[in-house]
Amino acid sequence: MKRILKKKGLVFVTVPLGGFCDCEQHIRQFDENILYSLFVSGEFIVKCIMRIPYLNHSRLDSIFIVAENNK
């Protein structure tokens, strides 16, 4: 993302929260702290991070993050 995103460009990412996913293709599990740390260590500025409902499932959540390319 960093390589192709312009300076000050925004990236929008959503992932299932932790192990609460109904799809076996998601091999990595994230929570807010892990996702935040990944973007900060990649020199992004995190603008927003929040939990949102996962698809049409009322008991599951996703993490939504907006980050800005700092370089």
C-alpha cells in the first residue's frame, strides 16, 4: 500500500475482528491494537479505527481503519 499510495493518500481497510469469522480463508487474526500497530510501524498516520458490524451478522464485528500515507 505504501509504495503505490501518494503522499497524504488515504487507505481504507476492514478485517474480521479476531477469530470471529465464518470464512476459513482468513488465516490471520487481528484486533484493534494489532492492526493499529501494523499501520503505525509502516509509517502511516491512523486517522480512524472502529468496530463495525460484520456483513449481515448481528453477533460479529469487523475492524475498520482509515490511515494516511505519511511519506
